[in-house]
Amino acid sequence: MVVPSLPKDWVNTPFLSLLFQNLVCEERSDVRDLSLSAWRTALSILGDSPGRMENVITQQLILDWYAIMMTPLGVAVDSSAFYNPSVPANGALLAERHNVDKNMLSQDLSLISVEVTLKARVAAATALAYLMFYWPKEVNLFSTLIHSSFTLS
């Protein structure tokens, strides 16, 4: 992502969604740390082009990420808002694959520890804090979110 001569158009909504999902679902701390580093770099890239961040990261996406992050411990994470690259545009389902994130998504505390779950939530909260930091100063993120939460109800 940091090679200046390469295009940056692949830093987009699906890429950020997959990174955020990885922060929430990943059990290994080294992978979470790398995902958070990639998240921060991606936000920096989006911030370099005026208007791009607001086009890539919608209000609904931020609200979905927040809802995922705030899922109570022990309650299954609602993955309906997750980006799923295996579902083609026509909606047909592909062959079932092994879901390596099943334990984290189900939040079965007999299979994963509370410590791992909390570390994942802190990584997700850190990602949203970075989003607030990199969000363009001329676009008020909070008034945008407050307005959208009232219009969505």
C-alpha cells in the first residue's frame, strides 16, 4: 500500500470491510496487529484524496461497524452486515467453505476466552478511533452520524 508508483484504487469499501471484520474475528494478536496497521495505512491513503473517504466509507457502514463492535460478550455477532466476497453479484451461493471465524462469531466463551474477545473489541475500537482521526476535518463526522441515525429509524 505504501509503494508510491502503484495505484491505490483497490483501497475501497470491500477492502476496509474485510479489514474491520478481521479485527473483530481474528483470534491471533499478530494478525490483528497487522490488520490494524493496514487499516491505518488505508485510511491515510483515503485521506490523501479529498472526498474519497466520504465516498468509500458511508454512514451506514460506520453504524454497522459500531454495532458489530458493541455486540455484548457471549452474544453471537450479527454477520449479516459483513462483506462476503464469495457471494457473486447475481446472489447465487458458491460451495460451502470452512468458516475459520465461527468460534469468534458465535462468541461461545467455552471455545474462545474473554481476553481474546476483548482484545478483538479493543482493536475494532482503535480502528474506529483512527477513522475519527483521519476523517476530513471539513466534514463533521458526528453530525453526519447523528443525522443518519435519526433518518434510519
